[in-house]
Amino acid sequence: MNADAQREAVYGAPPEMLEVRDDLTPMLSQYADLCAEHDDAVVLFQVGDFYEAFCGAAEAVARTCEVTLTQREDSTGTWPMAGIPIDNAAGYLERLLDAGYRVALAEQVEDAEEASGLVDRAVTQLITPGTVVDEELLDAGRATYLGAVARGGGDAESRDSDAEDDTDTYGLAVVDVSTGECLVTGADRALALEELERLAPAELVVGPDCDLPDLSFDPMETPFEPGAFDADAARETLSAYAPRPDAVVESDAELRAVGAALAYAEYAQGDSTLEYVTRVTRFDPREFLQLDATAIRSLELFESRSARAGSTLFSVLDETACALGRRRLEAWLRRPLVDRDEIEARLDAVDALCDDALARADLREHLSSVYDLERLVARVSRERADARDLRSLKTTLDRVPKVREEVGTGSDLLADLRDSLDELEDVRDLVGDAIVSDPPQEITEGGVIADGFDAELDDIRGTAEAGREWVSNLEAREQERTGIDSLEVGYNQVHGYYIEVTNPNLDRVPDDYRRRQTLKNSERFYTPELKEREDEILRASDRADALEYDLFCEVRADVATESARIQAVADALADLDVLRTLADVAVANDYARPEFHAGDPTDEHGGIHIDGGRHPVVERAQDEFVPNPADLPRGSVALVTGPNMSGKSTYMRQVALGCVLAQVGSFVPAASARLPVLDRVFTRIGASDDIAGGQSTFMREMSELTEILHNATGDSLVLLDEVGRGTSTADGLAIARAATEFLHDEVGATTLFATHYHDLTDAADDREGVFNLHFTAARRDGEVTFLHSVADGPSSSSYGVEVAQLAGVPASVVARARDLVDETDPESADDTEGDGVAAAANGEVAEAAEDGTLAAYVDGLENGHRESESPNRATATTATAEPTPELEAVAEALREADLADTTPLEALNLLSDLKGKLE
Ligand SMILES: Nc1ncnc2c1ncn2[C@@H]1O[C@H](COP(=O)(O)OP(=O)(O)OP(=O)(O)O)[C@@H](O)[C@H]1O
């Protein structure tokens, strides 16, 4: 049984119960009904202090949560049953979610003691990966999104007309149910999918006709009423959140996506409007530096793929003081800016904070005692906040004036943020006046509302207090009246107040004493007056508790009406925390403020110019890091060669990370940097790295290359690492060469291309914008040391065998490889070998020789059969071979292939064709 089928067996009313439907006990009948109504989730049914599941669901709960499977027996049968304690439910719920289940909490919605007969129960909350709100199930530093995708046509104007649908328009909306953040965007299919990958919602509701490809993340796909995607229904839903729904969105698809996302969020939260969703924000993906899922992954922004687990750009930057800041930092990093003014505004703010160490330290201290206002206010609105939450809100608001003081006005952005720090005195005073400073967790048992807040409550409390005082003086009075010194007045839960007299003194008990309880050595009594006082005290405390609860709910509702103002403060605090974090990181790690080119963006002197650049993550893991410059004119292609492990990948990534950081508004790890504002960063890194299920490595590599060739622009930065390695050297080289030429001639994207194909370095000879960079290593007595410094020109050595030796390949294999290298390329024996070394180390000697012929021929076509200029290259040994007609045909076919317009499958077919011709 697959996972979905297994889930089906536990969702819905248990078939065995349905067989005896009419005879079920009232409680199980209620359970079966709720299961039938919520047949898209495991129903957890509150019975007292436990959530119970029955039958198939019980087995799933017992298995997943590792709790005991028990049975419930009644006249209609024996029902498997498993329960989880409500007090401690979070951990179990998390396991159910992790196992892919959706959970519906069916809670007792009336007081069991007040119910006459069966307690009323209702599903109050659906818990799914995208709709969790429970603090314990949420990651404090990450937004948890629920997403909806809709496909459809027409822009806002043509929506009501009969204009033909532009079926390629996609709408995408996400809602963070725990904070109320709601984003909507629309774009063509490719861009929308990219945005979807970037937002990576935990759960996805997919509209009709959207066939999504495999995604690089793994959201739960939730079937939801297609009707929610209907434009009119969506407009209706959205109108509860935005007075003019059509002004928020720009297309039908967007309207339908956001409508469906909100409708599903409402459904999950018990079908009520989410008051705390106060802003539905539309954005255009083109307003941000586009980083697709591949780039985010290969630049290791959030997840590390290397042995340095946990070392990511995010972890290096994350000096945030509060959860608000942490989530905001993540959002900024996922979405760097492209608007120069906005970038400069952030940089100005970071700059100002860099200059003021004291303000930074104070800000950090104040912000570290700030609670997660966004989630707090959402709980307040959902009526889930307790008294402690309200006090946390007050503690946070108490900090706001102090934060304001420290922010200063060092930059326009800081001044703006300062202005938006509404001190919310009214809310702060309301909570301060209403709620005691250290309230209990329970809000129904009194002790929550402060004295002096409500006259009626004070009055009732006065009555109870007077009663208690009367009782506390009773002991002395009765001792005096009866002359019994050992007489005691006490209280217990079952019998209430009593007067206790030891057996030897029983003869002195007055007539008005009534016997309440007999113990071994004493008797307990009450008097009519004591009983009356007791009733008075109990009545007063019950009334006080009820009144306190009502007052608490009123205060909470009053605070909820200020959600939007509180969210605005949360917003400003989040921004401030990130700006001060960026300043802290810049100062601690000696980063420099980047400059952006002014003027004509097509100026060829634009481009990336970094002095003393470092890799922000690698430099933290190394004792010493060698800084390297980067001078990449706009539209140039730098071919980066060098031995394995010499630092090529690190270098390329550090250039990209510098650009990303700069557009986030951060200083960069360099002595200085002059940068363009990029529109996109593309990466195609590592042939063996991204093995996705079902696709061959090469196929995936080619799809990514196609993506880049299609979508890169003159404002893009492209990193290519070892493109073409997934196939034979000859084919790989041909593809690498063709891609280089295309990027340079047609696209004009600034490109860094790390390669082991030395033949590719020739591309620099006939194109001004293509140039070589290399990393070197020093070889002494057969030992290799990497210098990690970049230099102009192509590399002359691969050191493949030495690296194999370093890696611990057995000595005999290393020796044999060396012999083979020498056989293939005798010149390498005197320490001037070319890339044949790497090939030999990989056991590809024969292929390298054969490849040399084709590569040289492709070269020859390109350069008019120019002889190789490098006498060191292994390929030079065969470079002058006469082209056969087959070779000519192959080369011609390759040159004619329009790679930018070739699907991966066509590319594979072409390659297999070419191979056939050769063989
Ligand atoms: N500039 C530098 N200063 C100090 N150490 C560095 C530097 N660059 C790289 N290194 C170290 O060298 C290691 C290998 O670097 P990197 O992975 O960039 O090499 P590579 O040339 O891309 O290797 P391969 O061709 O095998 O992929 C890094 O993990 C890092 O520890």
C-alpha cells in the first residue's frame, strides 16, 4: 500500500462503524459524523484530557506516535483506540505531520460538566503543514507558507470581457497563517514556478488545469474545492481582506490564487475570516534579483551541501536578536533588491549603524527581549492568546521607546523606521492596567485581571476577601468561645470549611456545631454561619472568575482591533534587527560597502570589480583565506581553469555571493567592490551534484543549461562549473564551447566558467570578451600545495594524479596513472603536463586522445585550422589530424545546433546521432 492509500484508509468515517451506524453509542456516532464531514484528515476526537482516534486512524496514530493501541468495548463492538494527551500534544502532532497526515482537531466545545448528555464537539482547527499555528510546531526563524497556484488568463481590464484567455499566466499566492503575511504575484509559467520554488510553501493548493512539474522542494499537495478558484468566489473571499480586491491583483490568475489560498486558510482555521491578515501584498518577481531554486541551493544560501554542515550564508549573517529579525533576514536573502535607491537606502542605514557601536549594542539588547509580535498578534486575533501572551506584548511595547531612542536618524531609512515605531501607548496601558504582571497560564480560573481595572470585579473580590478574612479570624473567636485551645479551622476541596475538635474536647462543643466528618482522633464541624460565609465566598469567586474571563476576552478583542498598528511596529522592528545585524556582521568580518555603477547600464566598463574578495562562508572555516580580485567587464566570459581543489568553485561562488549580499543591502567581504545591479544570478554547478530522481545527471545538467541560455540577459551573472562533464569529453567540450560562444555573442551575460577542458581556453583567442583566469599550485618533490590565488591566463597543469594521491588513492594506482600520463603525453613527465593528466587520473586516457581529435577539429573550424598555440596541451599531439568527412559532418552539425532552442531530449538525441556518426 502506498502512502496515499494508507492515508485514505485512515481518513473518513471508519467503514466498520458505518456497518452498525444506527446502533453506535452517541459518542461514537458523533465521532463517525465528524470523520465523514472531515474526510481529508485524521480526526482527533477530544475525550476529556485526551485526543482519541478509532479504528484505522487509531492504528495509524499508534504506529506514527508510538503510543499504545487499546480498545474501547461497547454493546456494538470492540473498537481499536489510540489517544494522545492534550497537554502534551505538540510532539505527537508534529510526528503525524511529518508522516504526511493532515489532522482535524475535534474539540469539546461545551463544558463537560454543564452538558446534559453528550458533550458537543466540533472541528476547531485543521492542522496541516501549511496551516500550523502552534508555536511548538513552527520554526521561529522561518515563515511557514500555505500556497495556491492558479492558471488563467486576462489582465484586470479584460477580466470581464470575452478576451481570449492567456493560459500561460500563472497566479501564485502564499499565506503565513501564523503571522498573517499574505503575498500574491503573477507571471508567465516559468517565472511563476521559479517564484514558487523560492517561496517553497509547505503546502500547496493547486487550481484546475495547472499541471506542475516536479518541484525541488516537497510540499503537501492538498485537494481543495475547485470552486474556491472561481473568479467570483475568489473576489468575494478577498473582499474581506481588501476593500477593492481588483486593485490588489493584476490578473485573473492572481485573483483566483489569492482567493483560494485565503479560502483554504479560513477553512483550516475553522471557517472564519482571519482578521490579522491585514495586508495582502502584491509583488512582481522582476522587482527582485531573481535567484531560482538551483542558485539558492548551489550558492548554499540556506542549506549547506558540503561537509561544513550548517555553514551557509544565512548562518554567517544570522546575528539577529529576535525571531522577527530572523524571518526578515531570510526574506531579504531570498529576495535581494534590484532598485538601486532601495539598495542604497539600506546600505546608508547599515553604514550609519556601522559607525555607532554603542547604538548597535543597545539595539541588540533591546531587540533581544522583543517577543515574536507577528505571531503574537495573530494569536490575539484568533482568540488563542492567553494572558501571558498579552503581557509579552506589553513587554515588547515597553521596549519600543528605547529602541526609538537608539535608532537615531543616521540615514533616511533609519529615520523612516523610527517614525513608524508607533509606541502604541494605548495598547500598552490597556494591557498594563488590565492584566496582572505574572498571570497564570489558564485564563478561566481567575488571577488574570489586575485590581482596580474593573469596579464590579473589585467589588466581588472585596466580598470574597471579607468572607475569607471572617473565616481566618474564626479560629481565635471559637477558641475563645469554647475554651478549646486546640480547636482549628481548616478547608478541604471536598467538604469545604470546617472546625476541627479533638476527641477529648468533644464535650465542650457548642450546640450550634453541626457534624461534618468523623476522623480517628477528632470530629469536624460547621456552623450555619460558617456555611453561609462559605457559600458567599464560593459564589463570589465563581462570579469573579467568570467576570475575569469576560474582561480578559474584551481586552483581547480590543487589542485585536489594533492588529494593523501592531503589525506595522513588528515590521519596523524586524527591519531594524536585520539592518543592525548586517552592520554587526560587516564590522566583525571587515566587510566593505559596495558601490554601484552609476549612469548607463550598458556601459562596458560596468561589470563586476572586486578587490580582495573573500568567500563569506569559507573564510570562516579556514585559518587563512587568500583574498582574490575579480575584474569582469560587463558581458565578459571568464574561463577559470586550475587543478582540482585549487579554489575555482569557491572563487566563482564568492563573486556571486558578493553581488547577492550587495543587493540585499549588506556590505561585502572584500576590500572594495564596484558592482552592477544584476537582474538574475544563474548557476550550473557540479555535474554529479544534483542527481534528481528520474533524471540522468547529464539530462538535468542540460535542462539547467537550457534554462540559462534562454533566460539570461546582459544584466545577469552566470556561473558555470564543469558543464558538459556528464557526457563524453568530446561532446562535453563541444557543448561547453558552444555555450560559451552563445553566452558571449548572443546573451552578453557576465559569466564565470570553471572548466577542466583546457581546449576551451582557446575560446579566449578570438573573442575579446572571453578571457582566461587560472588557479595555480606549487609542486615540490611530487607534493602539491594549493596557492588559492587567481591569476590571468589559462592553467597549464591539472595535477589530477597528485590530487588523487592526496585523496588517498593507493600508491600502486597512482604510480600506474602516472605511467599512463607519461605514455599519453611524454612532455608531462617533465612537469608540464596538460589536461591529459586529469583524464588519465580518471582512467580516460583513450577517450582523451580520441577527444583531442574532435576538439582540435572544432577548434580548427573556428580558427581556420590554426595550430594549437600551446605545446603543452595533450590535445596538441593529435591536433593536426586530417578531418575525415564524418568528423566534418559532426562538427558542422554541432555548429549548427541552436542550443538555446534545443530541449534536453533533443540535445540527447543530437548527441547520440553524432556519436553514431563518429562510430
Ligand atoms: N581563496 C582561498 N583561500 C584559502 N582556501 C581556499 C580558497 N579557495 C578555496 N580554498 C579551499 O580549497 C578547497 C577547495 O576549493 P574549491 O572547491 O573551490 O576547488 P575547485 O578548484 O573548485 O575544485 P574542483 O575542481 O575539484 O571542484 C575549499 O574547500 C577551501 O577549503
